[in-house]
Amino acid sequence: MTLHKISHDRADESIEAKAHWFQSLLLEERMDMLCWFTDMILEVNPRIVEQKHAEPIAGRVLVLNLE
């Protein structure tokens, strides 16, 4: 397993930084993460698999930007 450092730099929270981090993982680590996310989503909402062509609900996610 690859060792990863902990960072407190806001630049490491960008979408690009997160994509770079995910791409740095080994294939097995990526698959473990995807399985973990899937298990978590199914645990929170097991009926999600019944939804077809789900549409986002406006106002359900609030994105905050630090100016």
C-alpha cells in the first residue's frame, strides 16, 4: 500500500489536486475506495438502486467558496 502524507494546504482541496491524488493510488487502492463509497451509499440509502435516471434536486447541496 502506498503511503500518503497529510496536508493542511487549501490548494490540496481543489478538484485537480483530488484527481491527481486519486490517480496516484494503485489500481487495487482505487477499487477499494470505489467499493467503500458504494457500500456507504447503499448503507445510507439502500433504495437508491431502484432509481432510474435520477435528477439532482435544486438546493440540496450548498457549495461554499472562501473568498
